[in-house]
Amino acid sequence: MPANVTRGGSPVNCKGFVMEYFLQQLINGLTLGMIYGLIAIGYTMVYGIIGMINFAHGEIFMIGAFVSLITFLLLGALGITWIPLAVLVVLIATMLFTSVYGWTLERVAYRPLRDSPRLAALITAIGMSIFLQNYVQLLQGARIKPLPPVISGGFRFMKESDFVVTLSYLQVFIILLTITLMLVFTYVINRTSFGRAQRACQQDLGMAALIGINVDRTISLTFVTGASLASVAGLMFLMNYGVIDFYIGFLAGIKAFTAAVLGGIGSLPGAMLGGLLIGLIEAFWSAYFTVEYKDVAAFAILVLVLIFRPTGLLGKPDIEKV
Amino acid sequence: MSVAAPDKLGDSLITVEHLTMRFGGLVAIDDVSFQGANREITAIIGPNGAGKTTLFNCLTGFYKPTVGRLTLHHPRKGDFLLERMEGYQIPQRAGVARTFQNIRLFPAMSVLENLIVAQHNALMRASGYSVAGLLGLRGYRQAERQAVELARFWMDRTGLTDRADIDAGNLPYGDQRRLEIARAMCTNPVLLCLDEPAAGLNPRESSDLNALLRYIRDEHSIGILLIEHDMSVVMEISDHIIVLDYGRRIAAGTPEEIRNNPDVIRAYLGENEDEPLPPEVVRDMEEER
Amino acid sequence: MTERSATTSPVLPPLDAVGIVREAGLTAFVVFALTFSLVGFKVEDVPGGLDIVTRFDQVLAATVLAFTGRVVLILLHKRRHLPVILVGLAIAAVILGLVVAARGAPESATAAWLPFESVVVNVLVAVAALVLAGRAAWSAWRRDVGVSDEAVELAARVHKAAIFLGPLMLGFAVVLPFLPFADRRLLDIAILVVTYVMLGWGLNIVVGLAGLLDLGYVAFYAVGAYSYALLAINFDLGFWVCLPFAGIMAAFAGILLGFPVLRLRGDYLAIVTLGFGEMIRVILLNWYEFTKGPDGISGIPRPTLFGLPFTRTDPDGGETFHSFFGLTYSPLDRIIFLYYLILILALVTNFFTMRIRRLPIGRAWEALREDEVACRSIGINPRNTKLTAFSIGAMFGGFGGSFFATRQGFISPESFTFIESAIILAIVVLGGMGSQIGVVFAAILLIGLPEFFRELQQYRMLAFGAAMVAIMVWRPRGLLAFRDPTIRLSDHDTAPEKQT
């Protein structure tokens, strides 16, 4: 993933302007972090409720990006070029169609294994991940798909120096959309009956079933919610980087999982926080150290967090029951 | 509060001094001190949530106590400060073995294997840390034969010999309880900590258990710490009883003393003594008298 | 089984036609929603950008097939065998007929009637229809055996057979190169399969015995391969000298990586090991001075038989394998030698595993897999025990890696991606954790079979992923999950005890 050549960002290697450069990386990192955060919520919700790592979640994100691309091209072909309408249609389409994949994933691959050894579920998840990657590769081709910028331009400030800090309209869009989604999502979890059922299942699946919560439906809805958030992340990724291929889900998935662990797996605010941190770390690492090792940075953080603070930043401490 | 002196004669085996265990704001054990003696069964009783299992977890290294000193006086090796040792070293060096409230066997391994694994450390040395074992040397085969004999001894004692090659997970409940005790004994302990060994047993199994525990105490000369809710077991076989309530030690003494201790009765039955007791409690109390 | 006579003429409950249509309709709707986006539209690369083409015919075909398939499955479940057989045969006949008729004329009108563009998918649909029909016929004939019972019964039978199957397969593996049909292609596939069998057996120590979920096994494979390649090239050492070094390096890497992370629980450990695997690959990719980065290392020496090279002539003018034994030169000699080399390595791994299972350390691994808390309560040091499993598993990975390097003659980070780890883990888990013969079956199934269908290359990984899911859903404990006790009381009932 080309982290430091995002559309919004200005070119790097302008190290004479310390403050400006830092600010630019901060903006880029936050944008990236919001994308990771949206994916991370899917990991953390599923882990919280059925205690498994949904390894195929990165692929759901990738499918979201592809559905977005297809819808953009379709709208272009249909002549709908008014940007706000086009983006809104794409957003709805990708959430809708991608969540079907999320639902089916749980129904076909995970539900039959709910009472099986955890290893079996993990293997199935890896199998699903491989399957979906190759499914998309077969259907849409292996070549990288470029999309011309949909939203261009941006705010420029600190113009007095030669290094111009840019906050692109696209980045504003990503940040605002993420905040909106988070508000809606928080409302759903805290105020709706699905949210209550979801939280109950997260506490104790068996007990939730005993008091009459439809556990199957709640788990399905959890996957649907996670998938639709990931699909929005896919849309943002597509618009931000302008190129996608069938393989983007793997690394983005790993990083988002790292974000979920960093924030404390099972904690929804933690997932967003973790996502933002990973995004920032990645942006600053690429900017100040080496781009080549930026993916190693995410893994190194994952390892360090798990060793020194396995419950993450916002996770609840886990006392060993004997 | 001074360190509790042993109330009964017998070599002191375990000394617990000012043990306190906190989880965040919750005080699970609050300044508990007592001693357990060699060749004695010391029962630890108390209502649910009194901190009994937490006490065991501190003793066997699963939790690090917040405050306090746990000294094991090993008859041959000297004193061990348990709170400073890693969990696995406590059975390995100090000779403290335990069982669990919800049985923890190796379910996919056979009964015999469960008992052989318990002799891991001795066998590891004998197998030359696997090198001699891989080469199939004689010394190791000899050691393994001895290990099987020890296992067989305890299987005979617990009535599991016929089921030696069955997976532990497929045993009936009562057999699993006894296997767990046999496995603990195969580690050659000096102190055996049993967490509700009679839970879920029928009256016959329960009385067999009493016999087994007495046998272990008398013939193997080791100390037993026993958490138990079944008063018929506690009153019948223990030499000494410690009562915990809300993490505090509220009484200690012989079964006779405990039975008549008003604090204990209050802890078990609640403050409101005007309320009539449930009939089954009355029956239990009368039976024990 | 005893109720066979009672169920010979079962009274079937009446069918709920509306319910069936509703359920099948739901399935069809889901399939429609799934396929509409990604199958219905295809992004085409055209000069100057992207274009979009539609494939709604295939969406329609998939939806209709999903509806029919669901109805057929419900009928099968309700024991209405005859319609299932008829519909299955009809679908298969129509599709296969069209495929045959459309051969050589992909643009013809006949071809347009085929449900899918791809021949492979069409044939697969037909095969699925045939399988369903066959299954219905089988249940109709057996009457009382439900679908799931069959699976269990079959597995039990294979499991019993496994005891004498092992030696039989070994015998076959030994004589394979001399069988009349053993050509270069077959031997190459055999080498590949045996390599994965060996890696599977190595990983089985970590995953199957110790229960440590390692998703980064390929890291040790890579360490072994690079150790051999760099030692052989920089210090001019032979394969046999380097092999133990490569193993030690890999085991050392195992200890280094394992030390901080082995206290993590199952899934976390899996992700962290995955991370380590990727880290090692990224390092290999970027540490150019040492590893030549993405260019890889070429010219890795080929193995020799006690110094006898398998070439037509020795560049140094010495003896070669064929001249020493007075044989005519055949390029196949080297392949056969490589085959036996990996076979021996694999057998050593197997022998080692079988043996160590019966030692205290092996039993401690299994106990750790079963219950770590109980292990601590009987004085087993969990960290050291896990580390030995991890590093021994890594060592065999390292051996496998140096074989890979000497066989290919060229290595690059490309060969050590996450997918390799996933494949090896899949072999272990699908075979049935801890089962040595299960690994062999799974390797043949997952590696061998797809190799024979190289033409279907693009579908290979798709089928691989689908197979992983299907097998796990069908048998969550693996194909041949069974375990023999490592010691039996009857083996040890000694004479003096019997006298008492």
C-alpha cells in the first residue's frame, strides 16, 4: 500500500519544514487511521460475540472496495456525474451488497462451527479468506484497478512557507463520514434492541439465549454491521489511494486487527482509537524512517502490545479463572 | 494480630501469615493467617465467595498475593516461600499438589497417561532431557517402568485400574474426581490441596472418598488442605477447621468447636435468627450432632 | 442399526410446498444479491481507463441453479429420492451435452445456452448435480442411513485401515520412481507432495501435539532455505554440512521468536506468528546486501551423493554419479535422488515424532494442549515445554527449507509468503490434528491433486480455499482425527504383579 503518496498529501522529502511536514503527516495518518478503525470495529465485534478472529474480514473490506469501484463506473456510464449524489449512491450500494457477503460468510462458514474447536473456525476463516480473494480475482481480473479522483482539491494552509500543508476535500469527507458513522453506530449499540441484544450476547451467549434473545439473528446482524462498516472503509480506501486489487484485504485486515488488539479487543471505542494510532504510526514511520519497513511496524506494535498489555488500551483486564 | 499458633500437635507443614489478595477494589482475602500440620486434614470452609479457592490459588502460585507470606516447611528439603515461586515450581520443588473445583484433567489422554504426565519432572531427568529417551537407553525404560508402577498403585487405590487405557474425558464424573486426586498424588507431594473433592459425588462415593483421604493422610504422612461444602465429609475427616467469611478468618478449631461456634452459624445462616431455618438445614445440623 | 427392519417402509410426512419454495426463494435471493454486484458487472481494462461489462445471464443462471439446488437438497433431506435423482441427472445431462456440443465453437448458438462462461464452472455444476443424484440413489438404496451417519461411518473405516495403510504407503513411496508410469512430471509432483508431508509432520509437533497455533511456520522454512543458500555460496559448504546448520538456525529462530510470544492464547498466538512470518519476509526483501532482496539468490549448489554430482560431466573433471556407478547418464537420476532425499528427511521427521510422543516431553506437549492450568499444577514448566515444541518444529521447517533451496537452485522472498504457512497448517488441521497419516492424505489431496490439474491453475486456490471450508464444516476435527494412547497398562503388566 502506498501510504505516503495519498492523493490528499503533498509530496514528501521536504524535510526543511519540520512543523508543516509533521502536520501533513498528522492529517494523512488520521485519515488512514479512520479507515483502519472502521475495519477494526468488525474484528472487535465478532471477537467480542463469538470469540473468533474473523480472518476473512479483510476480504470483506476488499469486496467493499470492488463494489464501490463497480458502482462508480456504472454511474459514470449512466451519466450521473453530480458528485454528492454519486458518492451517496455508491455508499448505499456498497454497504448493501457487501453486507450480503458478510451475512453469507457467517451463515455458510462460521455458524456450523460455532461449537467446534476454535482452531476449526480459524482454519475455516483462513479458507474463506483464500476463497474470496481468488473469487474476486477470477471475476474481476488480477490487474490493479485505477480509479480517477472523484473528489479533488482541498484546503491549503501555512502558505507562507514553500511547503504547503493540504487538507483535501477527500480527507474532510473521510473524516466527517467516519464521525457520522461512529455516531450512528454508537446510537445503534447503546439505544436499539439490536444493540442491547448484541451487548448481552457479548457478555454471555448461552445466558442471552436463555432469556429469549435470538442469538443467531444477533450474530448475523453483527456480521452485517461489521461488513457494512468495512465496505465504507473499502470505499474510502478506493477514493484515497485510487487503486485497488484483489489483494488489498490481507494487509489492511492484519493492520485493522492489530488496531483492534491495540485498542483492546471487544471494545468498540478501542477499535477506533487503535485504528487511529495505527494510522498515525504508519504515516509517521513512513515519513521519518523507512517506507520499506512500515508493514513491519504494524506487526511489531502488535507483538509489543500483546506481550506487555494483552488487554489493549481500553480492554477489560482478564483475570485467569482457575 | 499474631500468627496463629497450631491448635493441635503435629509438625507444622504450611504457615500462612497475613495473606491478603485484592482484585482491583475487591478484597477477596483479608489478612488471613493459619497453619496446616503434617499428617492432618485441615478443612477450609465458608459460604460461597468467602475466598477459599482464591486462597488455594495463592498457595499454588496461580495468583500472586497482594500481601502476606506463605511458608511451606518441607520435611526433607527445608522451607519454601511459596509467594516468591513460579506457579509450576510449587508442585515441582515444594511438593504442593492440588485439584480443581471444576475438574481439570487431560481429557484426550488416557487415565494411565494422566498419571504418567504427573511424574513429568522425574521422568524428564531419567530420559536425559529426551536425549537418552530418544536413543532408547536402558535407564529411561527402567524409570518409565517405575512410573507405571506408581501410577498403577494409585489406580488400584482409586479403583481405576480397569479403566487405565480409557480417555480421561470419557470417565464418569466420580472417577474423574478420583483420577484428579490420583494424579496429584503421583507428583509425590507433601501437601495436597483439594478443592471440593466431594462435589457431585453420591453418598457411597463420598464415603469412599473419606476413606481415601484418611488413607493418604495416615499412610503417606502428608498434610491435606481441604475445601469442602459437604459438612458430613468435613466433620467426619478433618482434624482442624478454618472458617472464612468475606475473606476473613472468623474461626478456627476442631470440628467440635466449630460446630458450636456462634460466629460460624451466623455466617452460614445469616444474621436474622428469628427466621425459621429451612427444614433440610435443620436436618443436616441434627445429623451431624 | 437394529432398527433397520422397522424403517424399511417409512411413512414420509407430507411435503410443505409453500415452505420449500419460500426457503429456496430465500437462498436464490441471497445468491442473486451475492452475484449481482461482482458477477453481474466486470471491470474491464481498456486503453485509457476502465470500462464495465455486464454478465447478467450468469447471475440469472446462478440464481436459478441456487433455487433448484436448494429445492433438491430439501427433498433429499426429506427422503424424496426419486425426484432428486431425476432432476440431478437431467441437469447434468443438459449441461454436459451442451458442453460437448459447444466444444470448439465457443461463439456458437449452443454455447450461448450454457449457464456459465467458463467450461470448468459448467462441468463443476454438472458434477455437483451428479453427486447429488448419486447420493440420493445411495440413500434410497440404504434407506436407513442418514447423510451424516455415512460420513462418520466412512471415517471410522478409514481410520481403522490407517494402521496397515501406513506401511503400504511407505512401500509404494519407496518403489515409486521405478514404476513404469513414473515420469519426470509425476516425480516432480511426488517430491512436492513429500515436501509438504514433511513440513506437515514438522508443524504437527507444534500444532497437533503441543496445540500451539502457528501461522508463521514459513518463517522457519525461509530461515532454513536462506541459511543453506548463504552458507553454501559464501563458504562453499556442501548440502550435508549445511543441513544441520540450517536446522539449528531455524530452531534458534524458533526460540528467539517463541520466547516472548508463547504465553499468548490460541488465536493471539496465531496472529503474532503470522506477523513474525511476514516480518521475516519483509526483512528478506529489504536487506539487500545480505539476501539480494527481491532478486533472490541463484546458483545454489545442487546436492551430491557423497560428493558425486548428478551432472553429465563434472566441471572439475572428477567422477559423477553415473560414471562412478557405470550407468548411462540420465537427467532423471537427479530427480530420483532428490525424491529419495526428501523421502528420507520426511521419514526421519516421522520417526522422530512417533518416538518423542512416547517420551515425557512429548506427553507434556500433549498435556499442555489439553489443559495448561492443570499442567502448571503438576509442575510442568509451560514456557520451556512450549519452547521445545516450537523450536523442534522450527528445526524440521529449516530442514525442509534447505531441501527446497537445493532442489530449486534459486530462492527469493516470493516463495515464503503467508499462503505457504496457511497451506501447511491446512494440511495438518484437515488431516486431523496430531494424526501422522492424516497429514499424508491431506497433502495428497491439497497438493498432489491440484498439481495434476495444472490447466485449471486459476481455479486452484479457489478450490483450495473452498476445500478448507468444506472439510472443516464437514469434519471439524479433521479427516482422520484419532489418537492412540502413548502407553498402555497391558504393555507393562509385569510378571511379579500378576502373581500377587
